[in-house]
Amino acid sequence: LAELNQQQNSISQKTTAQQQELINLSQTQDNLSNGKTILSLTQNIAQLKAQQSELNTLAKLLSEQISLRHQNTDLEKIVIGENKILTEIKPQLLQTEQSLLDVQQLLDSLNQQRLLLSKVADLTSERDKLRIDQPCPLCGALEHPYANNLPLNDGLDAQIDAAKLRQINLQATLNISHQQLTKSTTLIEQSLQQQTQLN
């Protein structure tokens, strides 16, 4: 980029010098009355105008090239930044997915416990038939721990509610991470395509 700027400055200086020479030649042409000298000066002026046109074209091309390099540098910065975001998101995404699986397993376990307690509570008529030291008509056991006392819920509903809330929060976090992953991946792809077009 510094080299291009030096080239651009050099072209600008040459253009300025040629413009000054063109002005001097025009003035000299006006002052001369000799036909041969005027013809020679006219040819010199035409050559200088052609050189000035070429220098203007080169200056324009150089300016365009500098602009393209700036655009390419900006695109490289975007790719680097988005790759850094991806590097940070992927482990978080995996951890959130694992936590979500753990919460789902806990929720399934708690729901099974609730179902079991519900089934035990539904056997009220069978519990009334149980007698001490007599076998259970359903399983044959001589001990009847739930004959008079139903198993306690022990905050099972609160645990289930807390697990469901945790599951909702983890799913929201997971959705946000997936959106950021998609956004970063898309930006990287677009930037790389634009770089390819610039080159």
C-alpha cells in the first residue's frame, strides 16, 4: 500500500511538471514568429498532452487498485473476526447441548418418579385390604410400608418445575448460539466470495 502511494505521488509530480512545461511551451509558441519553430513546438505540445493523458490514466488505475486493496483488507478483517466468534461459540454450543440433554434426562427421571407416586396413590382400595403379617395380594410381600402412609412428594413438583425452567433457558441460549453461528458462517462465506470477485 505504501508502494502504491509512492507511485501515485510520483505520477502526480510528473503530471504537475508536464503541465508546467506545457504552459511554458504554449507561451513560447505565442512569442515566436518563425514557422519552423512553431511547428516543432506544436508537435512538442501534442506529445506532452498525450503523455499527460497517459499519466492521468495511470493515476486513475493506481487509485482504483488502492481502493481494491482497502476493500480486500476490510474483508480479511471480517473473516478473521467471524472466525474468532465461531471459535468461541462452538465449545459453548456443545456445552449447552450437553446441559440440555442432562436436564432432559433429569426431567424424565422426575416424571417417572411422579408417575410411580401417582400409581401408588391410585392403589388405595388395594392398600385397605392389606393386613399385618399377611402376604400382599399383588406382590406377595409380608411388609406393607405404604399401607397407612403414602410416600411423600418431597418437593417433586418444584423440582420438575425448576428442571422445566432450566430446559427453557438452555433452549433459548442454544437458539441464540445457533443464530450467531449461522450469521458468522454466512458473513465469512460472503466475505470470501467478495474477495474472490475483487481478485
